[in-house]
Amino acid sequence: MSRAVSSASPRIPKRFWQDEKWAFDHYPELLKRYEDRWVAVVNRRVVAASKSSVKAEEQAKAKTGRQSPIAVVFVESGRHVY
């Protein structure tokens, strides 16, 4: 997976990338609990989960007081066709 960050965009904090990496490193565990849901990860912990990415992020902001960016990852079961 590659990531491209535009030089015009604001710098994304290191904690965001750590939380995203944690989510992908723990994907099999997340799949058992959060199948086909968006999970918001803060400080290497799932703090919210929802069928909507927007709701997951909003819930995470409300629970943690952290503003964007928050790592939000879709935990896909593999049944989706794109």
C-alpha cells in the first residue's frame, strides 16, 4: 500500500500513521469483532465503530476530544464487490 501526501496539504501527525498501522497490524482481530464496519482508532485502540465512516469519526471525536485527523479504517469481510 502506498500513500501520497500532497505538499500543499497540512502535515498529518505521526500518531495518525501509528494508529492506522496498528489497525492494519491487528486486522484479523478487528475482523472478528467489527466485520463490515468502519472503526476509528486513537492511541492504538478502537474508540468507535459504525456502518458509517462519518459517524465513526464523529463518535471518536466526542469520546476522545481529539480533532482530525483520526484514523478510520473499513474492516471488510471480503463479500463486497466493487
